[in-house]
Amino acid sequence: MLTVIMECRDQEPELVQTLAGLVSGAVEGIVSDVVVLDHGSGDGSARVAEAAGCRFHQQWDMRDVVRAARGEWLLLLEPGARLQGGWIEEVGEYI
């Protein structure tokens, strides 16, 4: 249902936090895929994204990213975003 897109640069801990919150959405079938768009990170952001099964791009064009989205809806998040309890139900109801 959702393709989650996040842009990052040297935000490894924040990326971990947000990806952890998306796991339950993936299990419930709400999150189809996660795309991480990098702006030249020198930390472990790439390793975190790849370990979580995200598509990680260091060079990208937003039009291409949107065209390749697996979900019917896009959710743009910042690394470090904390999803509130009940977000899965709310998104499912809205969709």
C-alpha cells in the first residue's frame, strides 16, 4: 500500500529509529517498500538501510524514485520520525 521515502545524510541512528517503527507496518501489509535517498553519508546509513531491506540510492532522480514505487501511496518521512501508536490503523482507515 505505502512506499516510504526518506532522505538522509549521516543520520544512521535516526534512520534505525524510524525503520524500527515501520516494521509493524510491513508485517501488517501497510508498508510495501522503503526507499532511502542519500545525500553523501559517511556513516553506516547504507548498511542500516540495506540490512532492513530498503532500497538505498546515492544518486537518484525523484521522478525515477516515484515511478519505481511499489506502493499505491507515498509516505515521506524524515529519519528520526517517531510513528505514534495506532498509526497502522489510521493509515489503513484513510486508505
